[in-house]
Amino acid sequence: MIVVDENDPIGEIEASFPYRDVQLKKGSISRDIYDISSEELGRGTYGTVYLCKEKTTGLQLAAKYVKVTCKEDRRNMEREIEIMSGLHHPRIIQLYDAYDDGSTIVCVLELIQGGELFERVIEEDYVLTEKACTIFIRQICEGVDFLHSRDILHLDLKPENVLCLSREGNRIKLIDFGMARRYDPTKQLQILFGTAEFVAPEIVNFDAISYCTDMWAVGVICYVLLSGLSPFMGDTDIDTMTNVTLCKYNFDDDAFNQVSECAKDFVQQLLQKEGTKRLTTQGALNHPWLIDSAFNTELHVTKTKLKRYVIKKRWIKAVNTIIALRRMGAKIDLDLV
Ligand code: PIT
């Protein structure tokens, strides 16, 4: 049985490599330097991640392979590497090395072995309390606070991009800087991407985005973690985005019966239609929900609903993988003709 240890809520000491600045090297990843295992750690829209080891030191790492088929792909990866190489913080995945062989870019990354946060908390032996939720959300806010202090917007905060460092402790790290942008407050930045469930009203409306755009996503993640329900989810992405623009959500479901008023206040202060009214990272870190730690109720209902949520996501991911593979298959067939 895994419960939160009051004296060591996050668990484990820091244990990665010394921070280093990375530049993209021309050529394939050196097999003299790294052993790349066939063991897949993860697969996502970002590419495929394999277990990898630095031969001389035995340091275990992760190698992310991304196919670059056009100039835009390469520009996106170059931007991601440029952004990541300057981000040194315990709540942010660290970049170790990067190679570009002309058709694939390989990023050698810090190894994170605990899997996705939501997969971890739905396990039978994990006791999900409101206190545990505060520990995770606090760390997400710390990571985002660091990004914002460096004028970086993540712009794709969602449960899949929050990984647990190990299966025992409660330490998390944020991954996937594929959509991250440097923010210049003097310039207007508009974007047309993201995941419908987590995008803020200003993205749907193609209005100017800012630090507050990430905070909306933190509010959605927190709502899902506390209830297993997705606040704006509709039958289609269009329905979902309509609910987002109307800021149409509530805490009426039974899943919220055991949730404290303080937690609801925290979420409500993040899910504000108007960005300027949302909590900033500092506002969130100073909210009573993340400061006082008296909320130790077990969230029974949540686990049932959260399990359903995670299993549904697994299915969607599997179907998308099949579609992607079939598309690749179709291309191979065409190539052979
Ligand atoms: C790991 C283990 C794992 C997934 C990853 C790393 C993925 C990291 C990642 C980092 C990025 C990105 C996409 C994925 O854009 O299961 O050690 O910066």
C-alpha cells in the first residue's frame, strides 16, 4: 500500500546528471557513446522514446526519435531543443544530448521511469487522497512557475505530459516542449493548436495568449484528478471547444461530494474565462489549498471515474496508433508500386 509520507511528501532525493547546455549535433547518434535498447519507454505525438545508456558512465537515459520530413519539422525540433537546453529545473525533463542525421532527430533525455501520473494513481495499491492531489498539483505549478519565470509558455499541459520519476515516490516532471513558445509580452502571440479538452478560451477564440493560458490547463488537470471527470468534454472536439468558450462547467457530480470547498475554489480560480482573472503560478502556489495540508480524505469515487477516464484515453491512443501505422503501411505500399 502506497500512501503519502507526511515528512517526505515527494520522496527520493534529486538524482539525475549535472545540468548541461545542449547543442544539436550533425550526424547520427553515436553508437560508440550510447547503447540504445529496443525497450520502448513511451510513444506519443512527439515520437518514440527508447531506453538508452551512456557506455562510459553507465548512466541510464531516454532517447526520443523524431522523423523530420520537411523544413517545418526541423524548425520545430530546433526550436524545442533551443528552448529545452536552457531549462534547468527539477520539475522539468532535462536534455542530455541531441543529434540530427538529416532524416531523424534524436534527443537524449533524462530517464523518467514512473510512467504517466494518471496511470500511476489509478493503480490498486495507490491511495489517492486530496492531500496527494495537492502534492502533484503543487509540483506542476512549480514546474510551470519556472517556465514562466524564463518567459516560456508550455502550451500543451495535459495529464500525459506529467510523468512520475519512479513508481514509489511522488515526484513528477513535465515533458513535451514540442508546442512551447518563448513569450514576448510586447508582442501578440496567437496559436491554433493544443488538445481540445485542455485548451483555454483564448486559444479557441484565436485571441492573444499568455502565461494564463497554461494556468487554465492546470485547472483542467486538477479538476480531472479530483473527480475523474473532464470539465468541458463534449461528444466532439467542436462541442468541447464550445463548452470551453462558454466556460460551461460545474461541480455538481457526486464525485465532488468528498472534495473540499478549498479545492473547488482553487479550480474555480483557474477556470476563469478571462485570463487576467486566473491565478498566476505564484497565486496558485500561495493558495490555501496548496499551502495548508489538512485535506486527507480518500477520493473513492474519483478512482472509479479516473480509471474509466484513463482506460478510455488508452483506447483512443491505441486507435490513433493503428490509424498512424496503417497510414505508414499505405505509404510503404505506394512506395513499392
Ligand atoms: C522518458 C520516459 C518516457 C517518456 C519521455 C521521457 C518523453 C519525454 C519527452 C520529452 C520532450 C518531448 C516529448 C517527450 O517533447 O516514458 O524518460 O521534450
